[in-house]
Amino acid sequence: MVVPEVLSSAWEEVVGRQPAPDQGLVVISAVTALLLVLIPAAWHVARHLVTIAHEGAHGVVALLSGRRLSGIRVHSDTSGLTVSRGRPTGPGMVATTLAGYLGPAALGLGAAYLLRERHALAVLWLAVLLLGLLLLQIRNFYGLYAVGVAGAAVFAVTWWGSGTLQTAVAYVGTWFLLLGSPRPVLELQSHRRAGRARTSDADVLARLTGVPGLLWVAVFLLATLASAALGGMWLLDPMLGPAA
């Protein structure tokens, strides 16, 4: 049968290890991701990816903690909203709220580890899978558009792109999650100082735990910076994991 053979071949490629990329590609991908974070116009567009990861993390942890996920929204101004049902207090609510700002960094760190082990194609297919699952929970038109376009773009690269293009996209996306994760935390604190973030994750955590919101912002920032540092070390490792 042709179809089983094609699927078997595709699966072997996904779980298999790809050749180590040229270090120039790794550096160029890092610079590209950094420019996406630093250039305001580029950040305004690319930040949607961080928002998608942020809201997706809320949703995953809500489900894992026993809460019922009601839906996720992603808005054109790069904000988002995840609604879940369950106890309004307690460990489940704390974990769900905590997950948002840590989610993009955690995804970036996981992807960096896979790339270190030369699993670039697995990174892309996991992205397609996660975006597809997230799409089922989106409850507004713009969110459907943003997540759908992101998923379609990654799928196109994964299915039709060359090996070099696939590796480059995997590295740029991973670098972007790692380098971009601290910026929303800094933006959060800026909004808090201006009195425009009374319902932010940090302030919700402060009400749930009694720990000041500023300390939660510090936790977010330290965690995202640590993830960026560790993930960056893995990505820049000249050996890219064990030798073949």
C-alpha cells in the first residue's frame, strides 16, 4: 500500500535526527529573531505568536489542573483571553494563571532541547499539532485567523520545504520564543505602573496568594531570562548534542 509507506517514511523522518546545521545558520536565525523582538513594527506582528503560546499555556494547565476550558480568544491588538471554569481559588487557579507568561519560554526551551538533539522536523510537527489543538478552542474570528495562518504556514514549511528551510524556520521560531518571552513581562510592568493592568496575571496571582504582584513580575522575568540563557546555550552548542 502506498499510503502506509508514505506515512511510515514521514514518521521516520519526524523521529529521526537531521544533519547538524551550519553554525552560520544558527547565528543568522538568532539575529533574525532578535530583530523581530526589537523592531517595533516587526514585534507588533510577531508578538501574536507569543500571545498564542501564552493563552495556549493557560489552557493546557487549566485542563491538567482539572478545570474546564471554556474557550480562548486572541485579539488583533496582540492581547488574549483564556476562560476556564472551576474553583475561583486554590492551586489549580494559581497554576493556570502562572502558566501564561511562563508558557512561551517553556515552549522555546523544549524546542531548543529538541534542536540540540537534531530533531528540527519534530519541532515543526509538534508546532503544527499544538496549533491544530489550540484552533479547536478558539472562540473569536481573529483568533481563528491568527492561529490558522500560523498553523498553515508551519505545515507548508514542514510538508513542502527543503531540509535547510525547515531547520531555519525551526531555529528562528525557537529563538523568537526564547528572546521574545521577557519583553511581554517588561510591558506588563510598564502597564502596571501606569495603572492599566489591574486584571493582569501578576495582579490576579497577588489576590490569590497574597504575594505582591511585583514579586510575581520578578518571577516571570527571571524565569524567562533563565530559559533564554539555557536555551541559547543549547542552540549555540557547536556539537548540537551527541555525535551521530
